[in-house]
Amino acid sequence: MPDDQPGPEVVRRLEEVTGMLTDLGDLLAEEEELGRVLQRSVDQLTNAVPGADMASVTVLRGEAGQTVAASSKDVWAIDQDQYAAGDGPCLQAARSGKVVRIGVAEALSRWPEFARTSRTAGVESYLSHPLFLGEDFVGSLNLYSGRRHGFADFDVALLELYVVAACAAIANARRYSQARDVVGQLTQALDSRAAIDQATGIVMARSGISAERAFAALVRQSQNTNVKLRTIAAELVAEHGARDPGPAADPSGLR
């Protein structure tokens, strides 16, 4: 085999990552929830990178970190100790925007509390890659290995390639989630408007006043009782429906 040809192990790993990138690419065309995309990412990475025994996604909330997806329960505990200490590879990658690759031996001198917890869980090395999808989504994609030198340069290159596709999938999921929230808000607003219009009509019919005065009366009641206008309207409509169920059925069956 020529020296410039990749070995069978490298080829196998590239094929695995290519397949996983294709799976993530399929998510770009689907309407997926953000949580599912993040969980899919950490599950895939534990298979894509041989040295990765566990994986997680950290998102910064101000200066604090929060784990939003993890491949196992052990990762949640490890990450939480890092956040409590206020520093560690995940947080440093997220804050600096740079890849952090480090072993427990070095981490013990930099982040002793976090490193001791990690070693107790069987972790010997870390690899964290920054995630940045705008000012409101800054974090890191984190790999944990039980090997002392679990991540080589090739693993870093694979992770960088994967992060490009992952960011695209995450961004798509966030757009879907935001659009769904907007639709929900618009639907609620339309439902509220319909109830308010019906309540206004009821007040007009009962009091013999104009639509403007009827609406003003509902607004005053809302202000005086500190109850939202849509709630007052919905209650009035329900009360009116219970009081006036409509014409009785004709026993002859002709109606």
C-alpha cells in the first residue's frame, strides 16, 4: 500500500462519520425538536470517535453552564461538578471559542475538584469543541474518554467536521421551535380575539349599547378585578352559553 494512502482504520472511521453526517443532513430537511437533534448528536459521537466513551452538550446561561444533552447519567454528574467549580474544559471551550484537549493529569492542576470527580467516574481525558449559533446559543460539544490519551489529532479533525453539520442541524431545529412558538402565540391571540368579540356582542345585546361602549365596559371590569380581558370574555361567553343553550329540539323531528 502506498504511504500516502489512508489505512483501513482511518477509512472505516471516515465512512462511519460520513454516514452520521448524512443522518444529520437528513434532519435539516425535517421539522425536528431541538432536544432530539442535540441528543442525536451526542449519541452519534460516542460511536463516531472510538476514544469517546461519553458525550454531552453544554450551553452557557450567562457565565454559568447547563448540560442540555448527554449520552449517559454519569456525564450529567461530571458536568454539574464542573459548573459548580466554575471552570473546566467544557466551559473553557465555550467561553474561549477554542478546542480544549486535555488529560486528567493536567486537569488536576488546573481544575482539581472537577478532575477528581471525573477520575472517580473513570474518565482520563477530555475533548471539548465550541458551539456558536449566535449570542443566545453559545456552548460546547464535549467528549470524555476512559483512556489516558483518548483523543488524537485525527479525532479533533473528525469532531470539527461533525460540529459543522451539527450546528446546521441545531440551527434548523431552533428555527422550527421558534416558528412553532410563534404559531402557538398567534393561535392563542386569535382565540382570545374571538372570545372578546363574542363577549362584546353579548354585552351589547344585554345593555342595548354600542360595540365601543360594550368593549369599554369589559376593559373596565378587567382593570377593576385585575383579571385578564380574555379570561373575563371567555367566562362571559361560557356563562351566556349555559344560560341560553339555544332553541329546544322539536319533538316532531321536523326541525
